[in-house]
Amino acid sequence: MERPGAGGINSSECENVSRKKEISEELEASTMDSLVDMPFATIDIKDDCGITNVPQINLERSKENEWISKDQIKKRTKKHKDYQPNYFLSIPITNKEITRGIKNLQDTIIQQDQRMSKAMTGDGSFHVTLLVMQLLNDDEINIGIDALLELKSFIEEILRGKHLILPFQGVDTFGNQVGFVKLAEGDHISLLLEIAEAAKRIFQEKGILAGDSRSYKPHLTFMKLFKTPWLWRQGVKEIDPKLFEEFISHRFGEEVVQRIDLCSMRKKKQSNGYYHCESSIVIGDKNGGEPDDAELVRLSKRLVENAVLKAVQQYLEETQNKNKPGDGSSVKTEEADRNGTDSDNNRK
């Protein structure tokens, strides 16, 4: 058996290095996947996470990174542990014209680069994020549901009987990593921002960790490059704007906002591809968008519970009134006195 030369690397060491690299890339991909759902105005993912253009994390700290103090690392770790959004308020895209247009956009990109097919967002999950939040247990989910129901009256006050119509036109990216359809300019943006701010305030007042430090920029995501770490290994680091240049000014259509959902980022999606929904509120005409079966069941339970509580309270009040001492006898005594007085008057 030959000994490896000085400075040589044997096969087992190569396998370990390769495996460590794969693990680091998968870990980074998972982290990025959770970030791209956030409604950030600018997604400086590489700056925030301290990564380079090539998605690679060195397992041993190099001398170039020694300037990062342990306190900074602890603060960054604590921040991520304290607040990791896992729920969000979603405005689902239900206009078939918009979804067809996005599918055409996706198909155009895939025809030019077949590798991009795995980076596309499913048409069943097209939505605009209104607010992100952290709900850690059933109690917090119930608080979130109550906050959503409370939000409805504020939205009605903001809209004042008008429809909220979102026109989508053009395509752009966040850092060439997340592709999205843009919201056209107009008064609807200020209304949407006002609703988003009201939602953030209501949830935070109920003790829910919600929102983000970055300014809110509504968008409709159709592609996430960070969901495909194997493309990085093949050298596909960015979304080339040339892939969608014919859609730069394309009009995708208008979405009349009919519903806002409280959705989970983690739970299994529905059969139609849309996110797991805890609760919904209907905006505008109720004929436009009907709640799903799960929402109807939840609302029915709430109505039954309220009816039972009301009946119990009414029963207790009636029972207490009946048991009050002297009530029945005093009434009979008063009636007898009145009858006696009337008889005396008749005899006079």
C-alpha cells in the first residue's frame, strides 16, 4: 500500500469535504427559502446573511472573518431565534387572467432555460403578502384569528364602501434571486399600505410579534431561485432579466380584493396548492369570494358557541330573578290592594 505524498489528500478526506459542502449549501437553501416569502422592500439576502455570490459556507472560520466578534454573532443568533415569522396575511390571486399571464411568463422562461422549471411558484399559491408574524401555539393562533376579524372593520373604514382593485403590470426581481410581478402605480398602493399598517398595529397590540423593520413593498412572487440549490452547483447564480424582457411592461390584469387569509408558512398546503388557512375575512361584496369549507366550519362553531353562551346567560338571569325573595308575593299583594280599592270605589 502506497503512502500519500506530503500535502496530499486521500479519497476519504475528499468525500468529507464534498459532503460538508453539500450540507452547507442545503442549510443555506433552507434559510433563504424562508426569507424570500417576506414582503421586504429590498431583499439584500447576501448582505444580511453574509454570503457571497457563490452559495458556499466555510465550516472553519477564515482569518478574513475574525473581525466578527462573538457578541455580534450572539446578537444575530438571538434576533433570529426570538422572531422567525411562520404565519402571514395573504391576499389570494383569484383572477384567472392574472394567473394565465403568469403561467405564460413562467413557460417563456422555462423554454429558454429548462433548469428554471423547479424554481417556479405554483399557480395555486399566487398571492400578495400583507403582513408576516410569529404564532407559536394554538392560543396565539386564536389571538391571530381574533385580530384578523377585528381588522375587517378597519378595512371597511379605510375603503369607505369602495373596492380595493390591484392592477399588476411589469416584472422585476429582488437581487436577481426572487422574480415577481409588479403592482402598477396608483391610489390603490396608499390604501394597501394603510391596511397593512392597520394590520400590523392590531396584531402587535394583541401581543403578537408581527411585521418587519424593512418598509413594506407589495409584490406577487412567481419564481424563487433559492429553492433550487442544485442550480447553484451548476453555476446558475442569478435570474437573467433577458429571460423575461418581453414581459417588462406586460399588463397582467386586475385583482379585486375579496378576501384576506391568515396562512401558515410551514403547514402542509391545500390540495389546490394554496397555503394552509386558519381563518379568513371577506372584503367588499360577499358574492365575490366565498370562504372555503374549513372557514365555514370554523364560523359555524363560533356561531354555535356564541348561541350557547347567550342561552346559558339568559337562563341564569331568569333563574336569579325568580329566586329573588319577595318578588312574587309583593306583586300579588299590590294586585290585591288595587282590586280592593276598585271594589270600594264601586260601592261608593
